[in-house]
Amino acid sequence: MYKDKVVFVTGAANGLGNAIAKEYAKLNAFVIAIDIVDTKFEENNIDFYKADLKSEDQIKNVFKDVVKKYGSVHVLINNGAISKFNKSIFDIELSEFDEVIAVNLRGSFICSKEFIKANKGEDYGRIINIASTRFNQNEAGWEAYGASKGGLISLTNTMAISLSETPITVNAISPGWIKVDDYELSEIDKKQHPSGRVGVPKDIVNACLFLTNKDNDFINGSNIIIDGGMTKKMIYIDDKWNL
């Protein structure tokens, strides 16, 4: 169903974005992969553009080039983010906080604005914002990242209403612990999840494919939490309550 569809994926150099881009390419979509890191793809139907999500001009130029080449864009997956940033609130500089918000939230807004224009005249459009369970649950030192992802979910909610007279649906996906790098997992890492394992990129890819299916236009303004059940787990320090 994605043959000849144009799918725009930010943060596509590594991790989730890379897995998402490659999966849509397998399904015969034309994939526009965006990242600030130079990346080469073997797939002939993936076009890579180096761009900084903080730069409105760079993002506009990418969309302009894509529309010139393909005529339209059908799917936008706002995945690009500064995702490994944590720093004590006592030490974080305002400039560091601003950097995270500028990439994770403002960058997604810029891409969404350009996507809406690029999708004009189509009968099908999908925006997926990759948020995080850290919008609602967190650890110390993740104020900037958590705020950016909470803002992304609020943006999702509002855009779904603002675009109600268009064919574009807007949804968010909030991943929990997804193993995207090569490192060892302990049994505790796995067993603490009600699903009995840590997530993998395919778990998020599957959700993207579901939400961007043309038939699923009644799912709109939703935030799908994919965390193996962790956000439903009650945790007490006193072991007597760990029933």
C-alpha cells in the first residue's frame, strides 16, 4: 500500500529513525531520510538529506526539493531528537535546555508546517510524532528532554483538531525502553517489564505502519504508549508491597 507514497523520516541516521526509514523502503515507498549526521543508504528508494532540525531554512529547502522531485509528501514521521541528554537541574544551562527544545519540539513543528503545505491536494496524509514515556514518568535530570516530549504530545493533540478539515491525521507514539544499540541486557532488565522483555525497534516500526495505514483514519489525536507495560507497573521501595 506504500508503493509510490513519499515518506519523510527525521533522525534517520541511527536507531529508530533508521529502522523506520528502511522498513518503509522495503514496502516500496519513496523515503526521504533527514539527519544532521551524514548517512549512506543502500536502498535506491531512500533519498538522504543532511539538515539541522533547528534550521527553518534548511528544512524548507528539503521540502521544496522533495516536492519538486516527487510532487507531494504523504507521511511525516517526526523522530529526530536529542535523545540522550540528561543533566542536573542545578547544572543545566539555559542554552542547553533551549537546544533540546529547539530540536525535539520546534524542529517537529517546522517539519509539520512544511508537510501540511506539501500534502495539499492529496486525499491521504499522516503525521506521527515520536514522543517518549518520559513525558509522564521520569528520572532526575531529564527536565529538558521530558519537557520536549510532553510538548510534542500537546502539539499532537492540537494539530489533530486544527487539521480536522484535511485528510491528515496526527498521532504520537511514546516508546519506553527500546534497545537500539548493541549492549548486554540483564535478566532484571528484561523481567522488570510486564511483557518480559525490553523493546526493539520493530515494536515502534509496527506501530508506525499501523497508524499510517490509509484505512486507519479514525485514529486521530492519540498517543500510543509502547513500553511493555512499564507505565502501568506500581513500584514500591518496601518489598512487602511488591505483590
